[in-house]
Amino acid sequence: MLPIHGLQSRLSSSLYDLGVNFFDTANVYERGEAEKVMGKALASYPRESYVLATKVFNTMGDGPNDRGLSRKHIKEQAEASLRRLNADYIDIYYCHRYDPETPLEETLRALDDLVTQGKVLYIGVSEWTPAQIVDAYAIADKLLLDKLIVNQPIYNLFNRYIEKEIIPLGEAKGFGQVVFSPLAQGLLTGKYRAGQPIAADSRASSKNWSDKQLNEASLNRVAQLSGIADELGIKVSQLAIAWILRQNNVASALVGASRPEQVVENCAASGIRLTEDVLQKVEDILQG
């Protein structure tokens, strides 16, 4: 299922009719304001009907203890997130990044305590290296602590680093991937074209993308992928999402939305099955 990342308050109950039941946010998004918006938007729905995920690690204040994965910061931010979300528990609590300044055992013990207390159901990480994940499993095995069940890495047609080590590790250890940036920050929507100026209000303009992200070669590949999508009667964005979801170890792809129609379009991608012939055509374009 495709979760909604950064829920917009005006998206209505029609989301549930589409099967959307997974909502992802983080404490650092607008210093907690995103969690408040999400809490209000979900207030009228039965808590058991959706999965709620948030994160901890990034800077939340000006003090020396207002960041990282120390026991103190994890405990304080978990309590703060619960208040902002107006929730009794968090389904998935991610370590937003790895903290080299805190002993991994301390972090894992703090997370295990939250699970034992019923404030968190499952724990995960985001953008940790394979070695860091292996260390976490070794410590959890040794100390009989709750184990990671999910990883949140970047993954899309133009960024496939997780295929080499992360996905095989997930298959071996039993954790899945909930990937972010499936549309490469909008590059895979097809709205950027070679030889055409970038709109001043576009993501590419505001993010100051590098030439590595938005270059003629990438745009030409998107144009070729759009040709495949046209043949299938779908949008290139749907092709990109369906390509991600073909991976057995990928549980979900995080998609953002600013308009309800984008949600409908993205959700439709979860039902698209790509044939081996189509997958090979996509691979040929990516490797060309």
C-alpha cells in the first residue's frame, strides 16, 4: 500500500476508499507542526484503522540534548510526538539517521523500553548503512531487545543503491523497505523536459537541484520512460512507482501529495503489474 507522506489536511475520507491507511511524518518537519496537522486530520478515524509512523534524531531545539539518539532525547521526543499526534501509541518509530555520538546499545535499549511500555509498536531506521544495521541486529540478539522491522531508504529509478546490499540484507534479516523519493523529487513525473525552462515555482527551482539530478541525460531517460508509460496507458509517475513496488522486499513507497487528484493517481500505481518484457525495456533505458 502507498502511504501518505506529509498529510495535507484537506484530503478527505475518500483516501480510505482508495485503501490509504499508512501515514508517515517526522518530529523535525516544521519542528513538530506537521505532526500536529496529522493528528488533527486523523482525529475522526478509528485508531486501529491506520498505521502511524514518525521519527526521531534531528534537531528540535537549541540545547545540547535537543538532537540525536540518546536515551534522553528519544524518551522526550517520543512523548512530545505522542502529544502532537494526539495518539496513545506510534505504530512505527524510526531513527531518522544514525547517531555516531551515542552508543548503539543505549539507543536500542531506549527504543526497546518504548515498545515494552506500549508507546511504540515497531521500530525502524532510515538511511543507515548495512554495517550499522548488522550491528543493531547483533546487539538486539545479544541483549534480547526488540529488533528493527523496517528501513526507510531513498529508492527510485535513478537511485538504486539499496539493490546491492540493503535489499539482500533485509531479505536475510527479515526487515522490509519503506522507500522515500520514489519520483526523484518530481523528476519522474515528466513535468521537466530537455530544452524547456524550469518553472520558478517548481521543486527543481526551489531545491536548487544539481546538474547530476537535472541534466539532459536524465531528462532524455524520463522521455523514453514516458514512451513506455504511454504504451501501457499510464503516467510515467505510475510506471516509476509500480517499478519500485515490484521488489518483494519493498513493503511500500512514500508519496507526497499537494492535490487530491495526485493521491488518486499515485494510488492507482499500486495495482499495476509490470511484465518482464516491460521491466527489461526500462532496464535498457536506465543502462543506456
